[in-house]
Amino acid sequence: MFRYILKRILIFIPTLFIISFVIFMLGVYAPGDPVANMISSPGEESATDRMAGEKEYIKKWKELNMDLPVFYFTISSLADCDTLHKIYRKAHRETLSALTSEHGNWNQISNYYEELKKYEKKVLAFEADSASLKSWGRLRDYAANLYLKSKPKDVDNNIKRLEKYTDKINDSLNILTTSLAQLKASYDGVVSQSTSWKNYVPAINWYGLKNRYHIWITRFLQFDFGISYQDKMPIALKIKDNIFWTMLISIISIILTYIFAIPLGVFSAVKKGTVADNVTTTILFMLYSLPSFWIATLFLIFLCNPEYIQLFPTNGVGSEAIERATELHGPSFFRDLGIRIHHLILPLICWTYGSLAFLSRQMRGGMLGVLKQDYIRTARAKGLPENKVIWKHGFRNSLLPIITLFANIFPLMISGSVVIEVIFSIPGMGRMLVEGMTSQDFPVIFTIVMMVAILTMIGYLIADILYAFVDPRITYTNKK
Amino acid sequence: MLFKKKNKKEDSQEKKELEQGYWPYVRRQFKKNKRALFSLYFVIFLAFIAVFADFIANDKPFMCQYKGSFYFPIFKEYAVAAGVSNWQEDFRNVNWYDLKYDMSIWPPIPYKNTTMDQDNAPFVAPFAKQKIKSNRWRHWFGTNKLGNDVFACMIHGTRIAFLVGIVSMGIALIIGLFFGSISGFFGDDRLQLSRGKVIMNILFFPLALFYFSRFFSISFFLAILVAIVVMVIGNLIAKLLDYVPYLKDKISVPVDIIVTRFIEIVVSVPVLILVLSVVAVFPPSIFLVMGVIGAVRWTGIARFIRAELLRVRSLEYIEAAQVLGYPKWYILFKHALPNALAPVFIAVAFGIAAAILIESFLSFLGFGIPIELNTWGQLLTQSRQAPDAWWLAIFPGLAIFVTVTLFNLIGEGLTDAIDPRLKQ
């Protein structure tokens, strides 16, 4: 038994690794720039604003460890640069890697990139007179545009445009002309010394432990979840605020499920073939296929709407109502409880009925299988009362699969909670996750997905252990 | 003549009695289950709607007579989409409702899921006063905020739902069949390869992945082709290595252990949350939704196939085929797999139901499916902004519920017909 648990825990490790890897890479390769979202957008007009914005960007970027490699190693090609992650603009990185896959000579490309940066600086520093101000503006735009171009044709066109506008500018000291010529020469170097074959030779770059994944996962395992991009709050704090309602409703819901599902399943199995059984089975089957978000929407529209029937409050968990009542009448435990129940009853129904139907159907199936067994016939032949036959001999033996289902129900509830929390605006983990997703708040997404994964696996483990306790025949040791 | 006919009838009757094979048996059992059979017919009907959605609800007429000549705009639209034809000058960027036809035949629902009827927006109820020419143009299921006809959206939503359900299960089927069949058929002891071959495959697989990723940006099929070529080269080198004494020794590859562990890992992934996060961070794309659902929902299929093949592989006819000297892969695909496929249909039926549910769940939360498509889940979510628009809550939700139930009922019927033991 102990060895089995150990084995299960060993399986956790690759599972957790895969989930964390997938979810982390998702954050890395997702479109959008989290750093840009976090800082206030830099002023467009004045150069000093731009510089300040740039500085802030780099600071934030380093704070988020973005200047480190993503993973322990990369499998790339001979042509690829192994320190590309040190370039802080995402768009620049993309252009540079596109250039690499086009030409395959990193030395020349980095030379070109440096020239381009120098050139842009010169353009920005250039003090244009009023006559050439317009051309200078175009020059600035095209220079910035060049950072995004990787196809030879596009780059050529862009450089030609730059030449065109440089001619129009009153450039007495030839600063722009010479640096543009240098830029062009460096790009010609990229094109002429192209070694694109290098793209097809694999190479492994090893970065060691100082990488973003390693830092994130070690911090996660030490319960340091980071800071939310959205409101800059520590995620641990946010979770502490949110986990209560999710857990409370889930636990109540699981208890309700087991309380109702087991008698219902046993009842319909015992009464197999009767009208009562047919009705229960059909209803349970329909409940099983009913999408909970539909039922929740229907509840909201028909039971919480002054237009139709307003039996229940529309949203929240009643915290405001309690505050208001406390202000008016002073504290009262039972009234508060009543308000809570009033708010939570609809979410609880939506949360529960799916797993209830699922569990009852399983219970019925298991009980039917058991009731066919010889020992049930023997028990009846002995003259035992029917009640005893069913509950003592039948029920106990059909309990087994029900216990393992705990593992299936648990993750089902947590993912089901997402949509119900959103609909009823319950401040829980599911709603926090969805809010994190809409604002691309990756630390929040990582943390919640990982927590759900860990809880799921713990659910499976608990189910396995319970299984062994209920059925002594199961030993797990010589299981093949 | 009459005599002959009767003879034929008798013949076919005899044939029917003689049909004692496995599949005829399954078919007969399935037909006994009236609910499942009815569900199957209903699903076929829905599939018909999904396929011909453009002909049932469209913003163009079927056929029209315009300035003296006849046109078939809906067919023409297909031709234009396929690139074999172009619109005439008169019809480019035109509002088809405003044209003056000599004669026109419109589809049963003269709206598309993307058609916005500004006169009847926002949220016009089915039986309220609508600004329409006649009842022919009535929005029978009402409209949403932008004036999209809800009925038309439902028809086109059927297509999205079926597409997601079937394609994602197709992907799951490919992955599941592959893993299930190698682990079930070979087990831990039947796949014996020379050491050289094992080493070469382990070395060349990452290489194939590398070239796949390199060529992926050019073309998906080219990338697959290159990856296959790399693997073939690896195996050819392995053939040469068979002349080296140590490397030519056969070792058995524990396929079953590897695959079962892998399945165990995938099963403990919280599917819905993972699908949600993958789909949410990328721009909406129906292909991404299908791919991700397929990539996480194959384990059921693999488990069924594995269990069935473990049984089938020890049957006498497989042993006979082995004795006759057929190659392993040939036996697997030609003899073993066809006889192990039945339970897979159960997993596929339930899987389609789950995939449709996941799709509408994602649409409901506003992730994954492009917003202008107005799928069932998206219509349902719009009802939350307008709590009085009951038609937006009832009809799409009913469509999701009915479709999911039908597939579940088919799954149940198949379970009963194929293997009553599986039903718990």
C-alpha cells in the first residue's frame, strides 16, 4: 500500500511537469506583450518621454526576469542566436529570428541590428529645420518600421524609401546620409554572406538553472506565486480572498451529491423496471446532459428578474446585503445565514445537479450488478428481510465504484465552478481565472491551473487510498 | 416474372438469417433500442441541417431573375469561395434584399448568421411587432442586439457544433487509435526490435521533430513529409547497424507500460481548465479549439482499443496469421484492429457530446470561437446582457441540450448493443 502511494506520487511529478510546462510555454508564446500592458504607454511625441518610457520598460522587463532564457535548453539550429532573449523588444526578437531563418548568419544580422539602432538614434537626434520637418517625420517612421521587416524585398523597399526622404532633408553635415550608407552596407553584408544552410543543422544550447521556467517553478513550489499583472496584488493574497467561496460551495455540493445520489441510485436499482425507476432514470439522464451554464442562465432570467419572477438576488454572495442589514439592525447570525443561503441556493443547485445525476446513474449501475450476484439470492433464500439484503449485503458491495468517483467529481466541480461563478458573480477561483484570462494575466492563470491540477491529482490519490480501505481484496502490490 | 421476384425475396431473407457476423449482430441489437435509434435518425437530420445550412438560412436568394437573366446566388457563392468564378458587376458588395428582382426564390429562412437587420435591433421578440414586409420575413426566433436572426444563427450554429464535435473527435480518434493499438497489440513483450533500431529511432525522433518545426512555417504537409523522410532514413541506417554484433540483438520494447503511464498522465490533467487557458490566450480560431479538444480527449478511445486488442491478440486467428508469417503491422491493421473497433464507437459518441458541450462552454465564456459567428453558446451568453430576451436563453440552450443528449443516447445504445458488460 505504502509503495503504491509512493508510486502514484512519482507519477505526479511528470504530470505536474507537463502541465506546468504547457501552461508556462503558453504564457511565453502567447501574443501580446505583458510588459507593455503593465507600464503606462510611453508618450509618442517628445523624445525624452520615449527614452523615459524605454527605461521603465527595461526595468519592468528585467523585474519579470524576461532577460533570462525561457527553459533549461533550446533545440535550435546552428544559425540561431543563443542570446536572442537578451533583446528586450518582442517585435525586434521576432524580426531578428525571421531574418535568421531567412539568411542564417547571426554575426552579420547582429551587426545590421546594431547599425539600425545607431541609425535610428541619429535620426531621432537630428534637428530638422522647418522645411524638412515633414520628411524627417517620415524618416523616423520608416526607420522604426525597418525593425519589423525581415523579407529581403520589404527591407529593400524600406531602405529605398529612407534614401528618398533623406534626399529631401537639408542634411548639411551628411550625418544621415553616411549612417544610412553604413546601414545599407551592413544589410548587404547580411544578404551577400547568407548561410541559410545553417538553419537545417540542429544544435542544442544549454543554459543551466538560471532560466525563467526554473525560477518560476521553484518559487511556485515555495508558495511564492508572484504578483498579478492586473492590479499588482500578490497572487497568494488574491487566492486567499477567493478560495473560500469556491471551496465552501464545492464541499457543500459534494456532500449534497452523495447524500442524494446514493439513495436515489439504490432506489431505482431496487425498483428496476417499474414506472418510478423509468421516471427517475430518464430525469437523471436528462439532468446529466443539461449544460449547467444553460440552467444557470435560465435561473437568472426567469427567477431573478423583476420582469418575470424575482425570487432570488441576481448576483454575489450577499456580503453587501449583510452589511446593510447589520448597519440597520445590528449583528444577527441567523439573519446573515439566511441571506447567504438565499444568495447561494441557485449556484448550489447548478453546481450539484450534474454530478448528482452522474453519481446516481453510476450507483444504480453498480447496485444492479450486485443484485444479480449469487450471495444476494442466498441472503434472500435465508429469509433475511429485504431491507437488510439491500443495505447490508447489496449496498456495501456496490459502494466501491462510488468512492472512486470522488476523484472524477472533484475536478468536474472545480471546472464547472468557472462558468457558474461567472454567471452568478461569485468571488471565487473560477471567476478569478476567467478575469485573468481576459486580461492576459499570466501569473494568475499559471497559479490557478497548477493548483487545480494538484487538487485533481490529490483527488485521484485519495480515491485510490479509500478504495483500498473499503475493499480489502485490493492490495495494489502485485497488481499488473 | 412474379415467380422470380418471389425467389429473390426468399433469397434475401435467407441471407438475413445467415448474417451471423459480429457487425450485423451489433446492428440488430442497436435497432432494438428505440430511443437510441430515434436519436440516430435525429442526429442524421441535424447533420443534414449542418451540411445544408447555407441553403436553409441565407441572405441571398436560391434562384432569382434579375434584369432578364436567371442566377443561382448561393451556388455562385460556393463557386466564388472555391476560386473558380467571380461575382458579376451587379452583385459585388450588394445588399441582396434591396435588389429589384423579376422573380426570386429565397431560402426558408431569408437571413444568415451574420446578417444584421438594423430595423429589428436590438432584441426583438419572436411574436412582437417586427418591422418586416410580411410574415415571410419574420424573425421566428427573434433577434439579438445587433439584429442577427436567432433562427439563422441556430442553423449555422449547428454546423459549427457538428464541425467541432466531429473534427475534434477525428483528431482524438487518430491519436487514440495509434496509442491504443500499439499498446494493446504489442503489449510489453511482443514488439521485439534490434538494439540498433531502438537507438536509431530514439535518436531520429527529435531530429524529425526539429525538421518538422523548421518546415512548418512553409507548409504543414511538407513538414510532415520531411519528418517521415527523416524517420525512414533513421530506420535505413538501423538496417545497416544490424550487421554489428551487439546492436543486432533483439530486445523487447515495453510499449504497454510506456503508453499506459502516458495515458495516466494525460488523464490527470484537468481538461476543461487546460483547454480554456490554451484557447483564451490565443486569438479566436475554430481550428485551435478542435485541435486542443482532440489532443486531450483521446485517452478514452486509447483505453477501449487497448483492452479490446489485449483480448483479440490472443485469439487463434491472430496466432494463425503470425504462424503464416505475415508482418506484425499487417496483422495489426488488417486482422486485429477491425475486430477491436466496436467499443471505439461508444467512446466517439460520448466524445462528440462532450466536445460539443466544451465548444458551447467556450463560446459562452467568449473564448475560442470568433465572435461574429453567433454560435449557440455565444447566443446564450448574449442573453445575460438582456435578461428580458428569453428567446436568446431558451432556443440556443435547448439546441445544445438536445444535441448533447442525442449523442449521449446514441452512446448508451451502442454500449448496450456492443458490450453490455461495459455498462455499469
